[in-house]
Amino acid sequence: MQEEIVYRGRTIGSEQIRFISDLIAEHPQASRYRLSKLLCEAWDWRYANSALCDAPCRGLMLFLHRGGHVRLPPAKNTARKHPGKRRKPATDILLDQSPISEALQTLRPLQIRQVRRTSWEDLFGGLIERDHYLGFRHVVGEHLKYMVFWRDRPVACLAWSSPPWHMGPRDRFIGWNPKVRRKNLRLIAYNTRFLILPWVRVKHLASHILGQMARRISADWEALYGHPVYYLETFVDRERFAGTCYRAANWVYLGQTTGRGIKDKKHQVTRSLKDVLGYPLRRDFRRRLCEVAV
């Protein structure tokens, strides 16, 4: 009997693989993109907002294709969609950049808005591209974008996404083995970007925002993707930052990255070492993250 495959929390058995193979055979002229749409519709695979999960579905079909389980049609040459050629956000942004240096208490309450798929998303991308040292990056898969406002003036931006596949300090802290990690990785949110805008100089603002985010992100994630998150994580580049705001917000230091990257084959350090920090959102986070459905 063929071993079951778990992809992004979805269990794929021999019957599902046969279904996909039959679907491909029944639509010989369909592109990979079209096939993913058809499979989503057949399985009613949707986000909580009823949109088809076509990106995760394409990833699943490609995963099965590379593993020899199904045979996809050849990929069409679509150079315009090459990640390296995707349009960068515009950075010619007209904003009030007069200094904000009030005490945190006078800024409260701040407004935190989830801006993905809203009219604010272009501004978010432009600010990250212009003012964050890592710049803007297009994200595939589950992710959320937030902007923080004071009196309708943006003061900060945060981006969250699905976490790295394997991270030794995190996996040991949670108590994961590879099987459980594959099943429950989707229950973690990874803070990929955190930007306090350059003209904002407010003590304790960053840690305050992290605290507010911890109170709402799980509900926001579930509203869009149909499942909560129980744990937050991030990396801090030791050569640039000390991670003070995360530690002040009670994030836990777990260890360091190896500096080798996911594609390392020579076991050589090629990247800067980063601190791994985590924040459990529930007291029973380990039980939740180590549960395996029967």
C-alpha cells in the first residue's frame, strides 16, 4: 500500500493520486494552471473567504509530479511571470514625513489594519521596498500584511507568511519530529518584515505593536485561511540588530541559524547568522502543534 503524503496539512492517498491522474488524462489540452483550478473545484478546496486555493493546489500537483506520482503536461513558457521580472512596487510615495516623536501613551490607540487585498496594499509594498533593508518580496502561499496608523498617518508595516520548512532550534523547542512538522507547519506564522517608518521615533512603539499583533493575528489568519496559528517566529540578523523589541515583547530566544541556507550542499557558512526567536500564542501551544489527526 502506498504511503500517504501530507502536503500543507492535506493528506493525499492513493485514491486522491489516481483522481488527479484521471483528471489530467481527461483534459489533455489543459495547462497546469487550468488543471489546478479544476482540481480545486472538484475537491471544493477553498480558503475561508471562498476563493479557490489554486496556488497551494499548483504546489501540490508539482510536488506529486516531481515525485513521480503523476505526470503533468509540460510547463508553458511564460517569461512574464518569472519571479525575477515581476513588477516591484512604486516607491515615489507622497506622505507626510514630519517627525513623530510623541510618547507612546499619547499615540494610543493605534489602528492596525490588515491590508492584503485592499487599496492600501500598494502603499504597503512601496514603503517596504523603499525603507526596509531587505526590500519587498512577492510571497506565495498563506500570508498577511498589516499597516499601523496614528491619526491616519502610517507609522509601521508588518508582513507575516508561512514559516521556513525546517528550523532546528524551533523544532526542538516545540518537540516536533519530521512527520508532525509536515502536518502542522501551517499552524505557525513567520514575521518576514517589520518596519517602523524612518520619521517615527517613539520609545517602546515596536514592542507595543508586537504585543497588539499577538492578540489578533490568529483570528485574522483563521478568517482568511480557515485555521488559526498557535505560534509566531522570526529571524534577527545579528550583524544589524539586537532584537530588543522582540525580547521586550516577551519573544523567546531559541538559538541561531546555521548560516548555510536551505540549498546548502557543501556544509559551508555562506550567510550571516541569525537569532531565532519565537512567541507562543497559547499556553497549550505544544499540544496543539504536536497533535496528529487519526
